[in-house]
Amino acid sequence: MVHDARSLRKKIVILGAGPTGLGAAYRLKELGQEAFVVLEGRESAGGLASSETSANGFIYDIGGHVLFSHFRYFDELFDRMLGDEYQELQREAWVWMMDRFLPYPFQNNIKDLPPEAVLKCVLGVIAAQKAQLKSGGEKPAYKTFEDLIHGVFGEGIAEYFMMPYNFKVWAHPPKMLGTHWIGERVPVVDLERMITNVVMNRADVSWGPNNTFKYPRHGGTGGLFLRVAETLEDRIRYGAQVTGVDARRKRVLLADGSDEEYDELISTMPVDRLVQSVTDAPAEIVEATSLLHHSGSAIIGVGVNQPAPTTKCWMYFPEANCPYYRVTYLSNYSPEVVPDATRQYSLLAEVSRSSYKPVNLETVVDEVLTGFVNTKLLSPADRKDVVDTHLITREYTYPIPTIRRDDALSVIQPWLESRDIYSRGRFGAWKYEIGNMDHSVQMGAEIADRLVRGRPELCWKDQILPKKDQELGLNPLREPARRPGSPETAPASAL
Ligand SMILES: Cc1cc2nc3c(=O)[nH]c(=O)nc-3n(C[C@H](O)[C@H](O)[C@H](O)COP(=O)(O)OP(=O)(O)OC[C@H]3O[C@@H](n4cnc5c(N)ncnc54)[C@H](O)[C@@H]3O)c2cc1C
């Protein structure tokens, strides 16, 4: 590898040991960078992709994490870290509504709904498509996500599924979201397929042999990132809570009163907090952070003293009879996440929260258990077999792709770079569309490559190449391959 000897000597500080910070550090080590350190506020690595063990020995992730990799670098890292210690699973996803399960995706499986609901969904799509035709075949320019939902899916699907589900996931009204994050490809509903499935009474499932995902056998999702962190043991400082950045003197300020000098800073903390903590940030840059919205989560793990009742992976819940938008049968991912998989299973419920959708953390666990009964995941009698509950809360879990998000980022990011600060990752970049684990690791590795070898970043610029063409930072920019719907909020992009 060709390196610039000066770049190898400069000091790089990485803020955060989540997937992005770990990706950056791992790559710097690979490139032979001498001077770098990772500052992590918590006592362990993994960030939002870490896992927690409850007092009763159940392991829970911070929300259902499903791995879909767009990157060869990520695949190779996964293989190197885990060898054959992973499970390969079929993505079995369902939607619960009107007291029944429909296979996901919703729009292809409405046949099991009451006839009046089926009719409303079908007529809604027809009306939406007629309206599109009237516009003379012009590509519709939807300003808000709510407009897109109505314009593409029609009134029925919007009312039953898309609107309530998306409010539950984002904890923000869909009219606050833009459409830029969905990409150039405006979704279309396949009306013929939808009607054929209804008339022929045909189930149309999205899973099958080609629709699989990997999950670490040990330690939950976090098991992967703990292994990455182990390879960087001497480079990560835990309990190093960063309180500010003195960009003029190029120092990171820590809660214990110490500071850390840098030549270049890779930050993975939320970019709004970062900017607000930089000592000489101009007022207009700080002001721009007010355009960035986020939600937080309450994640509730539940252990049950019964054998697993189903092979389902995860389920979406659009209705108001439960507080969660998604529940995962986590013990179906790996038997190692419960103390005894022959007679126990676990569920993981995700509840979003924000000022638009407050959640009472004192009562949320009970509300989730009541929701399990309402949505028939548990019977009233099963509640006596609940042997574990575990609540995880985080303030920043979804960067909301609001209409003016990119206006804010377009002034914040160049200013940070002018101060040798590179803000990357789920909340560092604040781009939901590249906010998954694989994107995060790749973004970290690519900024490392850029700082040491001067290679262009692609993922952060939303340029995702087909895997066969990938070699870190070496590719000329080509037509980007759009990401397929992320498993994380599939119905939002389900499209
Ligand atoms: C509910 C939920 C479901 C998800 N599902 C999926 C999925 O199905 N598939 C998928 O691929 N991805 C999923 N993700 C996304 C995945 O968790 C992220 O892609 C990934 O964790 C982002 O990594 P990151 O390093 O950018 O940020 P983070 O994971 O947030 O890590 C940032 C790190 O910085 C540290 N830090 C922050 N501030 C400071 C400070 N001031 N001082 C010191 N340290 C600090 C934090 O402690 C943390 O360790 C999901 C996320 C959530 C919340």
C-alpha cells in the first residue's frame, strides 16, 4: 500500500466506539497509522449496535438488528471476526392488524383483511394511480412523506398501515419528513399483483432461501462489535465522556477535566451536540442544528419460560392497541441469547419517543406486557411465565429525515471539515438512509482511508457501488446502486 509518511504520523482522535468509530479505528490500524485513539463515553463498545445482559441472563439488543450488508469490506470483517460462529436466518416478517397476522409486505397480502378493508385498499391504489396518469406521466414530486404515502399507496393503505405505522416508528408526523431519503426511485404499488393475490387467495411472502440474514451466535448483535473492539484494545479509552471541542487549539475536552490533542478528529457523536459543544462555532452553524430532529427509544426485552411458539423473526404493529411498532422473537435469532433455549424464548419490543410522542418510562414495561396480550403474542395466562423484563432507553435512536435536514447538513458539515472535524455515522452524518451497521462501519473505514491515503469517500456521499466493484476508496464514482429497503424500517421504505 502506498502511504504518505506524514499522514501516518498525524494524530487522529475518534470520538465514539460504535460501529463507525470501530470501523475507522480498525481501518487505521490496517493502514499502519501510528497515532490514533478512540474516546468512548460508555464502559464498552458497540454503541446502538451493542447488547445488554439482564439480571436473569437474557441478552437483548437495542432494538431488532438485522444485518443486510451492501459492502464487501463489512462482509470480510464479519467473517474475520466471527468465522462460523453465526446463525443464518430467513427473514420472516409479519404485520399484525385487525386481530390477525399478514405476511409482509402489507400491500401484497391484504387478502386476509375484511372485504371492506380490501376494497378500500384496492380502490385507493386505483385512485392514486389514476391521479398519477392525469399528471401526464410526469414523475410526481412529493414534498412530504405524507404526500408520498397518499400519492403512491392511496387512502386505504395510508389509513390502515402507512400513516399510523410511520408515526409510531419515527415519533414524528409523516408530514414533517421529506422524501429525499427514499432516493430517486419513487415507489409504485404493483396493482396487478395486489389484485391477483386477493382474487387467487395467494400468500405473497417476502422471505425465502434468497432472503436471509446473519446474526452472531454469541453475545447478540453486540457480539460482533465486541470482537472488533478486542482487536483494538489498547487504542480505546472507555469512560472517556467528551464534553466539548476546542477547535482553535485542536483539543477534545473530557468530563474528567483532561483533554486530548488532535490533528484530525473523526466524530460519531450526534452532530447537533457536537456543534453545540465546539467552543468557537459561529451562531449560524449552531442555529442550523435546530433543523435536525431525532427520536429516542424505549426498548423492552421480555423473557418467557416456555419453548418458542413460532419461527417468526419480527412483526410490525401499526395499530394503537400496543405501544410498540415492532417486536422481534430475538431467541429465534440465536439460542444463546436466553439461558435455556429448550424451554425459554425472548421478545424484544421497540417503542419510539419524542416531544411529539412522549412515553412514560415508569409504566412502559407494563404497557408493553398489556400490548402483548392485546396483540395475542401472549395470552393472559402466559403472563405468569414472564420471567424477565429489561428496559433499555436511549435519547438518540432515529435521525429523522425532515424536509430541511439537508439544508442544515449542507452548512454544518463544510464548516466542521474546515476545522478538520469529520462527523460520520448514524448520528454523525445524520442520514437515515445510510444509518445501518454496514453503512456505519463502511463510513468509518472510508474516512480513515481518506485521511491517510487521500481516497474519496463514497458511502457518506450515498454512492454505494455494486459489491463486485468495491475496493475501499479506490473506485471512480459510478452510477450508485440504490439500497434496497432496509430491514430496520422496512415498511417506511417498503416500498
Ligand atoms: C432501534 C434500532 C434498530 C436498528 N436496527 C438495525 C438493523 O436492523 N440493521 C442495521 O444494520 N442497523 C440497525 N440499526 C442501526 C445501528 O444500530 C447503527 O447503524 C449503528 O449503531 C451506528 O453506529 P455509529 O457508530 O454511527 O453510532 P452509535 O452506535 O450511536 O455509536 C456512537 C458511540 O459514540 C459514543 N458517544 C456519543 N457521544 C459521546 C461523547 N460525548 N463522548 C464519548 N463517547 C460518546 C456512544 O456511547 C456510542 O458508543 C438500528 C438502530 C436502532 C436504534
